Amino acid sequence: MRAAPVPNTDGVTMCEKCEEIDKTIVRYQRILHSIGDQVTIDRTKELIADLETRKAALHPEQSQ
């Protein structure tokens, strides 16, 4: 049985994939606060941008 969609802070429900992507983004953002290496910071920001792109691609109708 599949879990029900989870409402986000805007009251809009998210699919499980989006929820997982958001959790990963939060983890990466926490890492950014504890790292001083610029190369790692830049790469982590790229990873976050990639995840946000993937999330938008899951629901293109919401991006319009």
C-alpha cells in the first residue's frame, strides 16, 4: 500500500519522490553550513540545483 501524499508548508501535497528530493536538499544545505572548502561548496550547490530541476520535471504542470 502506498502512503498518502504529504502536504508541504503551502498546503499542497507532494509525491513521495518530491518529498525525498526535499529531504536530500535539506541535507545538502546543512552540509554547506559546515564546509569551508570552496570546491565542495560549489559542487554541493550544483547538486542542489540538479535536484531542484529534477523535482520541477516531475510536475511540469505546477511550474507554469
